[in-house]
Amino acid sequence: MKQTILKKIGVVISERNDKAIEIGRDTLRYLLDNGINLIVYPSKFCKFLGYNNIEYTNSIQELSGDIIISIGGDGTVLRTFLFLKDKETPVMGIGLGEKNFLASIPGDNFMEGLKRLLDGKFYIRREMRLNTEIEGLTYTLPPVLNEVLFITGTPGKTIDAYLAIDKYGKEILWSSKADGVLISTPVGSTAYAFAADGPVLDTDLDAILIVPLLPVDRKPIYVVNSDMTIHTWASEKRSRPMVVLDGQITIELECNQVVKVFKADTPANLITFDKKTNIVRLRKASGYA
């Protein structure tokens, strides 16, 4: 268990979920009653929530606190981790989405989670993230918790995709007409990668998953050590590609513009109330048990 005294908490409330406003209001009231200083995103909820003794912001990057509470689905958790300025800040997810795989506590039991949080009865899982570097890009991209998607920029048309790895020297693994390539963390192996027929990796594995997306010629799925750097690009023979980071950031690319993906130095600190692996969480989120 994590023993700590919480003084300030940031709260992210999903704009796409009506239930999030209701739970957000109750969450803020409970935290205020317990003497916690709060900063809330987005500021548009100020008039709905009705609390004037709270700081509001229009940017997740401006959030700060001992921890951040994300109220919404898995997309809200991913967006919170992606845009938080302090990459070491732990995040607790109150799940209101379809799967809630990244949720620390389900929405119908959120008050129990808040009580355990303030009592210090929680764990912090350090989950791998991936960095992305794009040839010619002049700014730094934030690390992703789930996946880097390298995909055709024209729906219905393939790209001439290349995949290479680099540890002792860059070596091309394959090239093919395909929709693209998906590069995933163990946590992300339960998301898009799983839907693309990739395997589920235990989050205790220090590995990176590479899944080809609809190649014309069948290509293998790779699970590689996390000290590998993955390179991918598309030649000029077909459509131009683009990169999508955790479903939140999209960057259009030129042909032959190389994308490098590698393990980030700073993991994501995800608050949990048990020590279950992602394999068990996937079973519950998918209704297998």
C-alpha cells in the first residue's frame, strides 16, 4: 500500500459522458469536505458544478497535484497521461466507459475508491510508455501509454510499409503493402493491438509488441525486448502515411519520413486498489468471467 498525505488533487472530467458531471460533482464535494485543494479540467464545468472555491483550467497541461483523478472512460485516462506536464504524477481513473480497462475503480463504486485513496490504501503500478521521434519534426512528442499507430493517411488505400529494428544495427524485418503497423506497450496490448489479433502481454513483461495491420503478404507479429528501437516508414509507391498517438494526436507524414519508437524513461504511474495483472483485468473488462 502507498502511504501518503494528499494535499492537492487535479481532476479531469470527461466532456462526452453525462454521468461524469454527476460523479464529478460528488467527487469534488467529498474532496473539499476533506480539506483537499482542487484544480479541475475543463473550466466550462464551473457553472455546472457550482463550486467557486476551486481552481479551473482549460488545459490538462496546466493541471498539478499530488495525484490526478480522471473521470470518464479509458480514453479520458489516456488523454490525461498524454497531456499532463509532470509525467510522474500518478493518475486514478473512475471508469464510466465501455470497458474501463484502465480504471482504478468502477463508476458505481467511486466513493469507496475515494475513501481508500485518502486513507492511503492504494498501490501504484509503473506501466511502460513509448517515446516517438519523427524525422524532421522540430518538437518533442509526449510518451504514449497504449500504442503508436503508423497507418495509411487515405482510408481505403494501402501504404508501402517498411519495418526495421535497431539494437546492434538497423535491420529491415519486412516490407509490404499494408494498412500500417501498430507498436504497443504491454498495457496497450489489450486495446487496438488485441482487436487487430495481437496477443495480450502481461504488464510485468518488459517488452514491446509489433502488429502488422492487414498486410497483403502475411507478416509475423513480433514481441521484442524493450531495449529495441523500432523504425517504420512508407515508400513513395503508394499513399502517404500518418501517425496516431494513443488515439489523441494525429500527425500527417511524407513518404520516406522515418518514425522511431522506443521505450520511454518515465513510466506511467497508475493508481490501483489491487495487484491484478492486465490479463485478469482484461478478463473482467471483457465479461469473460
